[in-house]
Amino acid sequence: MTTYAELAMKYQTVPAVATEMVNLNAILSLPKPTEAFMSDIHGEYDAFQHVLRNGSGNVKAKIRDCFHDEMTEQTLQEFAFLVYYPSERVTAVQQQLQGDALQQWYLTTIQRLVRLLAFTATKYTRSKVRKAMAPEFVYITEELLYNDADTPDKLDYYWQIIKRVIALQQADGWIEATCRTIQRLTVDHIHIVGDIYDRGPAPDQVVESLIRRQTVDIQWGNHDILWLGGAAGSALCIANLIRISARYNNLAILEDAYGINLRHLALFAERYYQDNPAFRPNMDRNETQISVAERDQITKIHQAISIIQFKLEGPVIQRRPEFEMTHRLVLEHISHDGQSIHLNGHDYPLINGAFQTIDFDHPYALLPEEQELVDQLVTAFTHSEKLRRHLDFIMAHGAMFLRYNGNLLLHGCVPVTEDGSFAGLTINGKTYSGQALFEVLERNLRLAYAHPENKNDLATDLLWYLWTGPYSPLFGKHDMTTFERYFIDDNATHFETPNPYYAMRHDRDFIQRLLKEFGLNPQTGHVINGHTPVKKGDSPLMAANQMIVIDGGFSKPYQKTTGIGGYTLLDNSYGMQLVTHQPFTSKQAAIANLTDIVSTKRVVQQELHRRTVAETDIGQEIIAQLTMLGQLLSELRG
């Protein structure tokens, strides 16, 4: 928030203050910019990028509105894909056309892009549009944008600019830069409601694309916490994320993208473990095929890191009784022959045994080799420069929850008890619930991240609790039954009891109580959730449309359950729309065949009047600045 002192330093004369007041008052009357909400991307970079590039279908809608009936459907589709994938489409056109035909294509395309940019930019100030442009092309673009090609006095000037851009071989660069500007102006602000990481093949590329966009906020998800915890030096978070990477055949992310050396872990696993069907990598993605030797190596790594994880859980649970997780001390209940376990009052036979490194008299004790591995991995994670750069961005742009333009954004849940009361977690003798629980957990997360040298402190232990704890707002279940899913055949032991929040969020009174708890208007606000995939036949809209769940299946392993390729939510000056996306095949197929993700839009809320900037959070900040500028103007006038 800008202070009075900062304004007084920046605007020191009456004309300067008056000019800024005119500017800010004008901005307040502009239409509200478009926000896009996405969640649970889970490393599916190509699908995420396509939705980002097409603005959840908004880019094509803008083209249709801008050009009305001037284009055939085929021409419109080709032009839309040029805006989505400019460099690839320009290359394809250059292979198809030559000479005058190619020259004509450039002339027509540049003029169309200028028209579309002008149409897209109408909601913004010149200053904001300029900031969205590539700096090297600002002069050229502004001259084309703000001069009318139909004005006789400027007609030759306008076309000479375009022809010289082509003659100097700058057209390709200008087209790519302008298409990216159009993408950015079509969706002004992006909300990522958790879970960038795990399962999919390229979370690092997802983060890179968000860094390039900048106008983004992130509500951390439980899978993001594992990676934040890894960079913060949490051995338990590291063990969990390596296990998940092995399970989904994604160890290359660690080694190739982030430079985490897994050779020592692989050698250790080779020494102690064999093939085990329960630990073979999940190949549901049907993309990269692996050899039998690669599969066996991943299977052994998967077992080794899983057992290390279960061992590491013991000391944390024992030293943190306030976590109320002693029932998850499972290793001590395994029989000494490793054939059965006494759990929750029942005896179960164990299958897929992988217990050769466990001393059943001291089940949570790491072998010296395991301890050395853990130390080596913690060092590797806390010293990976690229990982730290990505997670620094996620920390700087992220939070446990966000209040934005009257809506509450959170990944998982607000933990409650069976009667709907906010559930509490006791930390250092004080119990926190509701908004206070989110705030204390975020303070501890930031503390742990800032001090990776501290390994066994409360803040670091809370990182793991956020992943799996009974009252974690990011997990939302009472137990994570990872051990049972690997080693017990009885499906009843696999069930993870969800927090009552998930049943109650269908009730409008409950949602309005949540909004009030977080300081929002219970009548007009919405809760926007990720985390739980919406199953076929279920609605993502609940509680009279005040609860919106947007985890619809970016993650390919979940698409059998959801039947779709994800939800996104758009909020613009006209209201809210929920966009349903069909599964994405591949970037290569989409570009080659011009196959867009088929999307359907469903109105969540339609405004009676078109909303303006004045009705947004930014608008309220501008109004506060105008009040201070008015005071400053009075002082300068004496």
C-alpha cells in the first residue's frame, strides 16, 4: 500500500498531483480486468500452457468479436493458433508459402494483429498496455496501434512501417511479441489455487512460464509444500517427493531439471531391494516408455525411499504429541517375521514386503547408509540453485490463502469438526483454528524456508504436518494411508476419512460462515477450491454457486475419474464463468491439426451492471491514494 510520504516524495508540484489524480480517477472507470483461476496443474505443462495461451477460450472469443463475420471458421482457427503458438505457426506458414504469397500473408497478419491488440487493449491504460509489450518493439507497436490506417494523412506512414518491418526481417519477432502481449491482455491476472508439482512431467516449466507472466498469485497446495519443505531442509518432505516422483516415473525432474544427484540412492537400492510389483512406476500417462532395466531401477529406488520415509516419520510423531498422530507409528506394529501387522485393533497379513532394512526392535532407526543418504539428499535439495529460484518465486507470490476481489481462494479446506465448529491445532500451548490456523502455519512455513539450516525444529516439522496432518488445511483428511496401500490387501484400510468440511461445503450457510470468518462479504463472496477432483456426474458448483471447485483433471492419472481435462474459472467485468476443458492430447498434435481444447462455459454469476476497476481491491487502493493526493494538493496550495 502506497503511503502519504511516498506520494509526497513522488509528486511535489500542484500540476503533478493534479495530473495523477486525473489519471487515477479515469482508471477507476475502466472495466474490471479479467482474472483466470486454475488449480492442480501437477506438472502437466503442455495442457497448462495451452489453456494459458488461449485464455481459457477467451482469445478465440476476442477474435470472433473483433472481426465479426470477416473470417471463415478455418481462417479464424488458423489465426487463433497463430496467437497461441506464434513461432510454430510462422514456421509452418513459411514452409507452405513463398514469394508474393508469403509477403501478402505478412501484410494481412500484421494488420489483423494490430486490430486484435487494439480490441484487447480497450480495457487498459496506455501505460499498462506499454508494459505488456516487448520493449524492443514498443515504438513500432504503438505507432501502429494508435494511428488509424484509414486516415488519408497517415495511410502511407502506417503501411511503410509494416513494409519496413517485413523488409528488415523483423516481422517474425514482432508477430511473436505481439501475440504474447495479446495473451497477457486477454487474461490480466492468474490465480493458481495450488499443486503445481508432482505426478506430471514438467512442473519446472510450469513455474518458468509463471515467472515470465509475473501477474500471478499462488495458494500453496499440499504437493507444493513437499517441494518447499525440500528446499527448507525437511528430510521427510524430501523422502515423500522422491517417492512420488518414483511412483510416477518422474525422477528425471529431480536429476535433469534440478540437478539432484540420485546415484547414491540408486546404488543403495540396488544392494538391498528386488523387483516388487507394488512399487513399479505408474505408466498411466502412456507417453515415455522405459526399458525393463529402467523399470527395475525405479522400483528399487521407490522401495528404498518409501522405507526411509516411514522410518523418518517415527521421530517427528514422537516428539510432537500435539500433532495427535501416534496412530501413524505403523512400523512398530509389524511382526518380527515381517509377515503381519496389528493395526487399529486388527491383525492383517502383509503383502509386497520390503522390510529388509528394518530392525524390528528399533523400527525407526536408520541404517548408517540410510542416514548418509538422507544427509546427502538434504544438502542437494537445499543447494540446488534452480530449485531455490523456482521456490523463491512460489514463496514470494504465494500464501496459505488469499482474499481477492471479495473471494476466498484456498487449496484444500478449512478444517472443522463434525458439528461444523472450526477445528483447532495446538502449537506451543495455544490452539489455533479458522483463519488464525492458516496464519500461524504460514508464519512457520516462512520461518522454516528462511532457515534451512534448522532441521528438527517445530517450523520444519510443521511443513510435514501440512502434507499429512489430521488438521492440515492443505491435506483435508484424517490419515494418509500410504503404508496400508503398499502392504495391506484389505481395501478398508486404504480409506482416508475426509474432513467434514467436504460434506458441509454444499451448504450455503456454512460457506457464508467461512466467508465471514475470513473477513469477506458472506452474501456476495465465493470460496474457490482446488485439491479434490470433481468426479463424473458431480457438479463443481455448490452452495448456490458460492462454492466453486476447479480441480477437474489437469493431471492425466485422474482423468479416468473426472472424465474431463480440467476446469478453469474466469471472472471479468460481466461476471463469473466456469470453463470445462476436454483432455489435451499433446502440443505437437494440437499445432499440427489446429485442434483446440474443446471448452464449454457455464455462467456462475452474471452482473446486473458491468463492473469497473473501482469495485476491485486495486480500486480501493486507488481510492485511498486519491484521498491522500487530495490532502497533498491542499497542502501544496497552502
